[in-house]
Amino acid sequence: MSSPNTPNASQLARYGVVFHALSDPSRLAIVHALANGPQPSYSLARTIDCSPTLTSRHLRILRNAGVISADVHGPQTVYELSYTCVLGFTECLDQARSVSCAAAAC
């Protein structure tokens, strides 16, 4: 018997898609760059120091997961963070690391 707070299979699958999208350091760098506001793809490519092709691939994965959204403005596409809560994931990890390191004297 599951508790009322236990996610169902559909929710767990959705979480898996989002966590997969966030599993690459370049994609995390994109998410953090977009925390400063919407940016065009060429700017994000410079931020993560990747080719436009590879940057597009990362952006597509994040967009398909719903983490970011895209808005076409003439010849350029501007990306924006859809789930601002994902920034809390890395903050949580940093805090947990600090606590565990303090306890273990890292």
C-alpha cells in the first residue's frame, strides 16, 4: 500500500525525463545561464563553449523535458527557463554536500 504522497508511475516517468535532461553538465550550465533571464541559442552556445549543433541538441533535450521553453523571434530562437524549481536541486545538493563534508571533515 502506498502513501498519499507516493508518486504514481506516470509521475515517476516524468521525473525520470526531467532528471535525465539535467544529467549532463552542459545542460546544467544552460539551466543556470537561463536563471539570469531568456537568452538566444548563440549566447548559450558561447556560455557552454559548444558548437551550435551540440548546443541545439542540448536545448532540444531540455525543451522536450519541459525544463525550458523556446520563443522564435524572427531568425533567432530565445530560450527561457520553464521550471525555475530545478535551480533548487543544485542548491540542495550543495547544501547536502556541505553538511556531509562538515561531518566527515572533507
